[in-house]
Amino acid sequence: MTAVDLYWLPLGAGGHSVRLNGLAFEAVAARAQRRPRRALYHSALEVRVGGERSVVEMAPAWADRSGEHGVVAEGPVGARVLGRSRWFRYEIRCWRGGRIPDIAEAVESPRTLTRDPALARRVLELAPSVPRLVWGRDELRAGDMWNSNSVIAWLAARAGIDLSGVAPPRGGRAPGWAAGLAAARQP
């Protein structure tokens, strides 16, 4: 079976530091925007084509030292100069046979984006060419920072998948999604 499935994972699932930082970020953002706080989500893809399964995600470069995990690109975190250190780099993974950490905590997931084999193959082909923008910054002036949601939105949109009805779980936000869509529209 062919499918591109989107998973929404609560920010910080399986860890305390990211969860606490996310809560602080959302508290500040909600106050600045004069709105209630919302749950934050990050996204990952599971792509199945011709009996093969791959996982596409963004993760810290230091997070997985278990060996091969499908790294196809890296980018800086916070500022380009900081990206010289492994502690301030992210990885974009397109991992054949990989796994999505904390998939058991996914909310309203999986959401099948397409069953078209050509679009699924295109997602995998595009993974190495995701823009390597600075994580946490708005280099595109899209009003949204670049992060894991940006990578997933960029890949799906660039592959030609219709994302018009795609939204994070009810009552939640997916910071970075709009930045990915903005980047996908650029030539």
C-alpha cells in the first residue's frame, strides 16, 4: 500500500526540557498575541511506497547516536554561526525503515495526505533539498519561524500534495507550518 501519513506529536513528547521550553514559548506568544494558550505540535511523515516504509522528520543532530538514521541534510539552530557546533544543528532525516519517536503519543494521527505513488516518491526525492534555514528564525519574513513543521509542510507542498485542509489537532498550533508553505512557494 502507498501512503504519505502525517503524524502530529505533542511538542516535547517523551522529554521534559523541550516540553517546558515549549510551554514557556507558548505562554509568551499567547500573551503577545492576546489569545489563550494552545497545545503545540510538531510533525513527522511516514511514507510507504512499494512495500518500503520511510520516516521523514527533523531532530537535533545530537539526539540519536544509534548509528544510521537516514540523515539527508543538516542546518543551524538559533544562528548560522552556532551551527558549527553539533549542539546547535538539526538533522533532516529520511530514514528507510525508521521510526517516529513517541509515535504512541501522536494526536489525531495518522492523517493520510495522499495515496498517490508518484507524490509519495516525490516526497522522498525532495528530502535532501529541503532549505537549510536557521531553526527558530524567520529568515523568510513569513511571520513564522523555521522548524520541524516547516520541513514537513515544505516537503508535502513541494511534492504537490494538497494541504488546504491540513491543520494541527483541535485547539492546537503548529508553529513553523506557515514558514514551510511560504518557502515552498518560492522558486
